[in-house]
Amino acid sequence: MGNRGMEELIPLVNKLQDAFSSIGQSCHLDLPQIAVVGGQSAGKSSVLENFVGRDFLPRGSGIVTRRPLILQLIFSKTEYAEFLHCKSKKFTDFEEVRQEIEAETDRVTGTNKGISPVPINLRVYSPHVLNLTLIDLPGITKVPVGDQPPDIEYQIKDMILQFISRESSLILAVTPANMDLANSDALKLAKEVDPQGLRTIGVITKLDLMDEGTDARDVLENKLLPLRRGYIGVVNRSQKDIEGKKDIRAALAAERKFFLSHPAYRHMADRMGTPHLQKTLNQQLTNHIRESLPALRSKLQSQLLSLEKEVEEYKNFRPDDPTRKTKALLQMVQQFGVDFEKRIEGSGDQVDTLELSGGARINRIFHERFPFELVKMEFDEKDLRREISYAIKNIHGVRTGLFTPDLAFEAIVKKQVVKLKEPCLKCVDLVIQELINTVRQCTSKLSSYPRLREETERIVTTYIREREGRTKDQILLLIDIEQSYINTNHEDFIGFANAQQRSTQLNKKRAIPNQVIRRGWLTINNISLMKGGSKEYWFVLTAESLSWYKDEEEKEKKYMLPLDNLKIRDVEKGFMSNKHVFAIFNTEQRNVYKDLRQIELACDSQEDVDSWKASFLRAGVYPEKDQAENEDGAQENTFSMDPQLERQVETIRNLVDSYVAIINKSIRDLMPKTIMHLMINNTKAFIHHELLAYLYSSADQSSLMEESADQAQRRDDMLRMYHALKEALNIIGDISTSTVSTPVPPPVDDTWLQSTSSHSPTPQRRPVSSVHPPGRPPAVRGPTPGPPLIPVPVGAAASFSAPPIPSRPGPHPGVFANNDPFSAPPQIPSRPARIPPGIPPGVPSRRPPAAPSRPTIIRPAEPSLLD
């Protein structure tokens, strides 16, 4: 390729991309796209070709570019081109590329000058290009020809605006030198999308075709009709050169010779021509890369800081160092003990907000699951009444008893106490399961050392199982103690006198009136779709009623349901539902809510259902099974017993209820204490004081502290990432120091772009004789006493040493009034001996040293070449 500046940028971008690739990321530089805008046959395609350094675009007179060409340059080790519409074919001959562009254009637009906004996508892969997008756009035309629509002008303008509106696009506004610059549609379109002129560069073509005796020096020096980034003049190949196969290298040499030999341009030849245009655009790419560096550096630094702490441990890491292994083993065992205790006892740091764990789950077992199991066992009425009647009859034998035998009471009580063993042992099993789960959660931090984790879990779990046996033995001993002596002198025992008067009020006993037992969200699941469907409410359960509200503010009460005669039953989960459901119903077959015989309440989990059931039990609302069996048993015994035996059964039943309630209260209090003392506290002490000794006795330290392959890989990856991040930061630093960012030129007065055609500024051509008076060699263009020139386009600082100053005033006062709300006012400092506007034309430009300025030449308007 022929763009040396672009080739110099390639190593910089490759370094950045390699640095980011080493850390598994992509470097998003998003280099700006370059769009050429101009009138028909202004030389846009030639400018684009010269920038790329390849001859591959269709050329000719009239409208040649009839579809937008999106040219994507992609860095690659091999050089070839491919089109999006025929991806399978690779073009290595760029003459074929031109023919394919012409054929594809004709395929969509026809052969009779038609246009289309559908772009042609061409990708050029080469080792000499950056990843860049160039856009060749159709020329602006006003008069439709051939198959072009009547609104061709507006269609092309809309098409151009779509591509140049993007903030990251550079606009090359191409205007031929033999056309009045004040009427340049390209510059006016650029002004619409870039009012500040920050990304617009004027390109003047066809300088070699101007009328003899005229030149565009004032325009190229940015004095007449100024742009913020100025103008660059280029000389492209003529149609004759193209047909004669004149290559780009020869064309560039001819262009250089033209600027060096022309008397009006030789003093600024270093700032003119295609190489300088390439240099200017490449400097813009460098600026963009430099502007992207702070964000990339910040991203890398934040990643580096996040790795610092972990990498600090690994910097001097020696896997086989026995001292390190001993230290790590002690720290991990100690941390395991701390984590286990925090999970059991609770802690303010690292609180799990998603689910219950450790001690919270054990607490739920103690105070919800275990009491629920006791209540279910307590209300097995049918068996209880039958056993009481059999016990009374067997004690009396062949005789008919006149009094209620106390031996029947003792026999029934002892049998009821034995039934406590099952829920108590089940409670121990549930707690053990939670302890083992807690141990596994705590050992997850030991995953770097699989053998250590495995041994720790095995030793602690074995110890918990050993404590399980002792705990169960102790609980069974407690039950045996309760069974060994029936203390009828207990202060809470009702005695025989009160038992006879006591009715079934125990079953309906409530807690303290108006005491709130529970609040929470539940879904009423069985409301029909016609009435709104399932809906979530805020429920409040008290000792006397169940109320639900619209929300937790409890302002809008929906309903209040008394708890009298209510029971609970289980409901199977629906086929498509993930909710867990239970129901409340009235034992007297009455509607519970509106026309519903039962209300189905849904929770998100079975644990929530069990918790709500336990809360209802505290309020005296019991499961359906107990009441049903109670009624069946009562009916059976009522019909099968004589009145005297019935009274005796009722008395003993009340005595049994009273005494079993005392035992249940005692067991509910002692069970958590026994489990905590014999199992949980002992396990904590074992972990803190004995676990380390057991670990040392089970295996040698080297095998225990053998790293897992995953951990070794993780450590290596982390260290590699750390060094890659540091290397990437160094590369960014190198790029920052090895590249130079050129500042944005100061604003200029570009209100001439908004002037109407009737107030067109002075044409850009002027006689050569007015520039160089007779006797003055035109080649001598060194520093003069006049004011310095306007800043040259970006990238020219190295070749032009004049210091930048604001632009000169226009040729007539008032012409440059700033009517543009987006552009900054021109910065015109006061200068000595300002020339009044009435100086006649033809005055020489040499001024005395006291008045260092050259007047703007004002002459009568001459007919345009286009007229």
C-alpha cells in the first residue's frame, strides 16, 4: 500500500491488541470512519484511492459512484479483498475489484445513471492497513438525468447525512478548484452535522485545471472562506492518466512536482498534496488512539488493583515449602472453626439474605418442627379413649367398679410418655443433618486442598455421629425418668376434683386474647378467575382471629375470620404450580370466606407451610385428622359405653391431658438444652481444640496440603493475568510517550457557509500579478513583515514554523457577521494600521514595517468558469 503514515500506526495498534489479547479481552479502539463528500466529478473517489494507496474504484465522467461504498480496511497477514454480497470469493487482483463494483452497482441501479442508498460492502485485508472504515458517497447533483428520480438532490443529501452524522466520522469536504467555493454543497452539509468544524477538512482538487493566471492560494492559506481545520490541495490523476494506466506512485510524484513548481503554491508545498492529506488523517487516527488510552488505562488499573491482594500471597509462593504448608494448615483449621461458630451462633458479617442456614434452621427445628410433632401426637383422641376404657375394665376385672381407678391413669400416662420418644429422636436427626450441612458449607473454603477438606469433613462428621449416640441416650433417659414416677402433686396438675368438672375446653384453649402470633404474605389460591383469580395478601394471625389486608401497612382490611371451629388440612400442589398449599375449613360445614367452604393458602416453600401450621397450632387451630378421629372416637365410645364408664373415661382423659401437657412442656424445654449441650457445644469445642491433632494423626502434612490441579491452574492464571496487565499498562505508557497529539485549531469565522447565494463572497480565483508585483521573484516566500499565516491543517506543524494566530477579517466589513449560534466568535486581536475597506484594487501587498499586514484584494466580480 502507499500510505506510510498508516503503516507506522499499525505496530502501535497491534501492540495494544496483543496486550489485551493476553488477558483475554478485546481492545475497542473504534477508529473513526472517513467519509468523502462533494459534488459530482469533484474527485472524491480519487482522494479515497490515494489515501488507501490502491487503484480499485470505478472512474469516469458524470455520476460514477451511484451507491455508497463502505470500504473496511482490516489488518491481515495476506492481502486480498472480498465483498459482502459474495463472501465465498476472494479477490487478489484489484482490477477485478473495480469490475465487481461496477457490476454490482449496475445490478441494483441499472445502467442508466440510477442511484440507490443500498451500500456496497467491500473488505480489504492487508498487512499495510489499520482496521478502518472509509466511505465513498455519490456526488451531490441537482438535475436528474437518465433513470434518476426528480428529487435526486434530496435523496443524495439524506444518504450522505446518514453516514456523516456519526460523531466519530471524519468528513473530507471535496470541492474542485474550478468551482466557486462559496457554493460548495459539501461544506454546507458538513456544517449541518459538524457546526464547530472539529471533524471537517476541506480538500481542494483540480488545482491544475484552473484558468491561467488564477490560483487558490488565499483559500489554501485559509484566509478566504476559512475552515477551522483548513484546506489541503491535491492533484489527482486525469481521466487520460487513468486510461493510460498511470500508477499512483507516478501520480504522487507528478503532484509533488506541480506544487513545487507553481509560483503560488511552492511556499506551502509541504502542506499540500496527497501525502500531507494522508499525514493529516493519520494524525487524527493517532489523536483518537491517544484519546482512547485514558479509558483503557483506567480499566486495566482497576483490574490490577482487584488482583493485588490475592497476587501478594502468590508472588513469592513456593508450593513445596513446609513452613508455608504448616502456616496455611493452622490458618485454615482456625478459620474453619470461626466459620462454623458464626454459622451456628449467628454473626453480623456476611449475612445470607437468600435462605436460612446453620443456627437459624436449627432454631426453626427446636421451636416449630418439634412442637408441631408433639401436638400431632397429643391429639390422637380415638386411640386414647379406647385405651382408657380398656384399662378401666381390665383393672376392675369381673367386678363392676364404683370409683375411677388411679391405676388406669398411670398406665395411660406411661404409654403416652413412651410415644414422646419418636418425635424427640426425629428432632435429633434433623439437627444432625443441619450440622453436617453446616460443616460442608464451612469446608468449601478448603477446596484448594482436596485431601484436607475430605479429612476435615470425615473427622468432624464422625465426631457428630458419636455425639448423636450419647445425645439420643440422654433424651431416652429423660423420657424414662418421666415414666418412672408420676407426680400427681405437681402444681400444674388439675387433680381428680377438677377433672370431673373439666370439659373439652382444653381442645379450644386459646392464647392470650388479641396477642399477634404471626404476620406474613400468603396467597389465597382458590378464588375463581371470574372474581379476580389468585391474589397475595398480608395476613395477621392472632389468638382469636385470622385477618388479611391489602399490604403490610395494615390500613385496608379485606376480611377477618374468627378461629372458632377452624381446622387445617393439607392440599396437593397443582400440576403447573410451584406453590405449596394448605387449607383452612370450618368443622360445622359453614362457608369460611364468601361462598368458599375452605380457603387455600399458598406459600413459596414447604418450610413456610410448616412454619404457618406451627403458628396456627399455637392459636389452637389443629390438623383435620385429629378432629375427625376425635369425632369418630367420641361417637364410637358414646354408643359403646354405659354412662358411668363414660364419666370415668372422661375424668381419666382430662387427667391424662393435664399431666401429658406438663410432660410436653418439660420436654419442649429440655430437648433444645440437651441437644445444645451434648452435641452442638461439644462439636464446637472439638473443632477448636482437637481437630488439628486428629488431622495430624490421620495423615502427614505434605499429603494434606497438596494443592488441587484447579488451584494450581488458578494461581498460574492469576499471576499471568497480573503480569499481562502490567505489561499492557507499560505499552499504553509507551504509546503515550511515543506519539504526539496535535491540539484542535482555534475557531474561525465560518459564517460564510450560511450566506445565501445572492451574497456570495469573493470568488477564490485572483490574478497572479496582484500577488507578485513585477521585479519580485515568486519563489522567494520566506517570512515577511506581515502577520503570520492562519494555522495550517492538523499534522503540518513539523513542516511549517509560523506561529498560529486567529484568522484575518473578511474582505468587506459586515460580511463575516456571526450568524451561527454553534460557532465561536472569531478571535481578532487589535492590530496597528488596519487598512480601510476602500483601498482600490491593485495596490501591492508589500507594506512598510510599521503596518505589518497585507490587504485583501477587492476587485470587481468576474464571470465564473461555470457560467
